[in-house]
Amino acid sequence: GCPLKLDRYTKAMLNVTTPPLSYFILGGFMNVGSLKFFYFSLTVILYILIIAANTSLIVVICVNRSLHEPMYMFLCSLFVNELYGSTGLFPFLLLQILSDVHTVSAPLCFLQIFCIHTYGSIEVSNLAVMSYDRYLAICCPLQYNTQMTSNNTAVLIMVMWAYSLAKFLIALSLNLRLRLCGNVLNSLYCQNYLVVRLACSSTKVNNVYGIFDIIMTIIVPTLIILFSYMKILKVCFYGSKQTRQKSLTTCTPQLVSLLNFSCGCCFEIFQSRFDTTGLPAALRIFLSLYFLMMQPLMNPILYGTQMSKIRGVYEHVLYIRCNII
């Protein structure tokens, strides 16, 4: 009886007396000494590659009218999201690598949480819409041009982005009302789940909304993806050789991208919820940053090399430049 009353009393006192936190400490960083300049340079190079690869494909799609089709508009949205997500990580990360004290102000921490979480939500939604687009193109070719008009494509992209941003604004507002009794995040960047774990006030509403968020962010898009690819596989199985080849050409990059992103998310969820101190430090850092580094770098390379129209435009541009030189 007494310990329970004491715990409740202590918790109540903490809720009243603990002031709002002004900063967080990122506990995932190690002291690497002079090697920090090497890691800083490596991270800068990676960020420049991500910006260059995604921006070049966005420009190629926007400039060439032959690529103004729904599939390439969705790809353009995907590449914009890669820039958005990587920008939510890299500037913060670069500052922390050079800093000896790994602290981040609370407003900037919540801004990073918003950017990274919405990046993940938009990524999954974008991949789901792209899979449905391929389903219509392969399984319902006669209905494709009437359903996937330029107006419908633009509306889908805007709704996808607006919905993902608005949905997490609610989660963020629920987090901001929490009374936190700690400020150490065992991570290289700010994460929503780790901040909620620091709360000494009730998190019931956050947990309920978190379940709803998981359903809408992960389960619903996954069901759309599974439905689309099951239908596509059925057509491939019973269709002609030409149909199978066309389906594999357009769907393979999407499936690889989806698997890569899913693995990266699983790594991060596993790390944030379980004790991984037994793993080597370098491996923990790699797994922690995998989906925010590899996905933005891999997608433009994957789609740029596998999509024949995009590859054709690149080859044409390179051919013209070689002739000029």
C-alpha cells in the first residue's frame, strides 16, 4: 500500500514542479576525437550525392513533356520527399558531428521529429499510390486514361502530402502537452517514441492515437500495395510474355524500394524499442541511419537506371553534350 501511494505522490509532484524542457541531449553519439572531421566530410559527400541525384531526376521529369505521365509525376513526388526527409536529418546531424556537446533545443528537436515522421508517412503513401497506378495500367488498361487523368494525379499527390502532414500535427500537439521528466534521447537524432518515453504524465491519449496512426500510416497503405501486386502477379501469370516483361520492368524498382524502406524502418523500430547495446557501436549507428540515408540515395539510382524513359532522356542529354564538346 505505502509504496504505491508514494509513487503516485511523487509523480503528481513531478507533474507540478518539473519545468518545461528547453533542450534534449542526444546520447547516441560517441567521442571519436579528430575522426569527427572524417565523418563530417563523409556525411557531407553523402548529402551532396542525395541532393544531386534527386534534384537531377526532378528536373528531368519536369522539363521533358514526354515524362508528364502519372507514373513519373508520382516519381517526382517521391524524389521531392527524399530531399525533404534527408534535409530533416543531415543539417542537424552535421552540426552534431562537429559539436562536442550533443544538445538540441526543444523546438528544433520537435521540428526534426515532424520532418522525419512525415517523411516516412509520405514515403509509404507514395509507394502505395504508385503500386495502385501500376495496377490500373497493367490490369485495367482501358480504364487507366479516364481514371488517372492529370487532374486526378495532382489531387492524389496533394491529398497524400496534406494528409500526412496534418495527421502528424495532431500527434505532435499531443506530445507538446506532455510533462517530461528527462531530456536524454539515446539516439543520433530526435525520435517521437523516445520523447514520449520521457513523459511522467499520462500518455494514454498518445498511445491510442499512436495505434490509429500506425493503422493509417502502415497497415492501410500496405493493404493497398498487397492488393495491387497480387492483381499484377495474377495478370503476369496468365498473360503473355510481353505483358510479363512490361510488368517486371515497371514494378521491380517499386518492389525493391518498398523492401529497402521496410527493412530500414524495421531496423529503427527494433533499435528504439529494444536494448541493442550488445551490438557493435558502428552497426548500431548504421542501422539507426539506414532508412534516412540509403532510401534517398538508392531511389533515384534505382529508378534512373531501371525506368527506360528516364534512362533514355539521360542518354540523349549525354549524347548532345558529348557532341558539343
